[in-house]
Amino acid sequence: MRPKRVLIADDDQGLVSALALRCAHLGLEVRTANDGAEAVALVEQEPPDLAILDVNMPAGNGLAVCEMLANDQRMLPIPVIILTGRNDDRTVERCEQLGAHYVYKGADIWESLKPIVLELCDVEPVASLASVPVTARPTGGAARRPAPKLLVIDDDPDLSKALKIKLRPFGIEVLRAFNGMQGYWAALKHRPDVIITDYYMPDGRGNYLIGRLSNHTLTRHTPCIVITGRTVEGHKDYAMERELRNMGARALLTKPLDFAALLETLREFVDIPHRPRAPRLAAGV
């Protein structure tokens, strides 16, 4: 099996050399570029498993390259990390829309970058016993399970907002995306436990989205539930359900959503209590 391939593109030669050396020490194959045009050429020549791109480069910045990757169906889905010295909301928002991770440049850049690289490249560095921190064993009480993470992809913001409100008492964290492409990149970035996606929406219908998610190593095992307003004489379209299941979807639900049915479907994939948590009372009440 070949080592995972990483592309690092930045016009700061010193930074590129330092990051390339660090990635090589993780057992990764590294290719480097000095500008956006060279990065695009390398991607088309030999698609990497991860792209690390500076937000400001000559001949095409990192966000422009990221957009090209997101919109080119011929290329393999490539996770992207954007390096930025900016701390403005617009840059962060654009990274979020594209599903790209972002890391601020600074003296501790590798400390922020390394865990993301390890996760996206599925690399397990071998640590010596001396490097393993010694921590106290917790005394008493079971470890608290993290909240199940649900990604809702729908161009109806009211629907996803309503689901977020209704599922919160059940201990479910709801993330939202509003079109197919944004949902795809959000799934790669946030790695949800379950995905709920609309069938008809801009920038990628449900069948296209399910196909891409099923073919990506990071999301191929993530359960996907498709929701749609399309019915056959008021009943579920079973032909559509068979098609979507063959592509990797786990269930098809029709709109308007039956919340009880949705909960039962979600329980097939994540641990959800049968009763919502009681709201906390303020002190003194």
C-alpha cells in the first residue's frame, strides 16, 4: 500500500519546507507548490489524499483552489486544510461553506495542524512510552458519552432549525448545511454519526450526494437518511427508496416529517433516550 500523499501549497518557502519535513516524518508522501496554478496542475496530474493550501498565494489563492476541487466531479474528493493569517469572519465563513478545515498561521501552527493531518490521512504515529503523558485515572462515575452528532442537509432552513430545537432535549448535536455541495464538505469536515439529507436541493441532489459520500473513505460507513416531499399517490415512493438504498442510503422518509418515526429511525444508528431530558431548573426554583 502506497503512503498517503499530501500536497502543500504556499509561497512561503520556509514554511513549506518545515511542514513538508513534519509530514514526511509521519510517513506521508509530500509534494509542494509555490502558487495556486502549480497546485492545480499537481492535483490534476496526481490527486493527493490531502491538500494544505495557503489562503493567499499568487496565481490563484487557496480558497479558489478549494472551490475548483469542490466543483470538479472528475476528481476524487480531497479534504482541504486552509492556512490563513487572517482572523476575519469572511474567510472563516467561506471555509465553513466549502467544508475546509482552517488553521491560523503562527508559532504553534504545527500543533494545530498535526491532529487534523493525522485524522484526515488516517495515520497512527508510533509513540515511545516516554512520550505518553501520565494522567490520573478517574475515580468514580462512568465516562460521559459524547453527544451524537447529526448533520441535516436541506435548503429549507426552517426545517433544519426545527429539528435542531426538537432533538436538543434528546442530547443530539445538530449541524446544518443548506445545499448538496456544502453538505458534502461539512460531512467530510465534521464526521457526523448520522446524516439526514433532502433529495431535491441546489448544488447536488440527494442521489448524487449519497453516491459521493458512499465512495469516500471518511464517510462511506456513515448512515444517511434521505427525506423528500415526493410521493406516489400520497404514499412513499418505494422505487426511489430501492434506488437510494442500492447507492448506500439507509432509509427514506417523506415530508412532512413524522418526528416519532424519525426518532425511531435514528435509534437504529445512535443511542438516543426514549424520553427527552428534563430542563434544568434555575438555582432557587
